[in-house]
Amino acid sequence: MDVNGVGWIAAIIVGGLAGWLAEMVMKSNTGILTNIILGIVGAIVLNAILQALNIGVFGVGWVAYLITGFIGACLLIWVGRLVRR
């Protein structure tokens, strides 16, 4: 079984990288486990949003997963900040 065209191990690695990049850009202070979760969940959430809006996704493969995960993780961090205020 794969996630967005990448295997589970690659999803964890690329999700962690996407979450870490989002952490750096959004200047949040999260740990590695949170980065992995943010990257993976961010990619899933953004893919669902794009499909619901009938907008094409970024493609299949690890680069597309990284881009989607990064943008999705940034959105999750932003929403989390809104909720905490």
C-alpha cells in the first residue's frame, strides 16, 4: 500500500522533511515526531481539499508528496495558531 505514489517508509521520511521545512518557514518549535505527523497529515489534508475543489493535484511521487506535505503542514500550523489564540 502506498501514500500518494510513495511507500509508507518514504512517506514517513518525506513527510518528516516536509514537516521540518514547514517548521522552519513558519518558525514553529516542534519535534521530529510532530514534523513527521504534520508532513503526512498535511499532504493528506491538502490532497483532499484540492480534490474537493476539483483542482488538479501536484502529481504522483516523492517530489509531489514533499510539495503537498510542505504546503499542507504550513496550513495546519497556521490553523493551529488560529485555534490557540
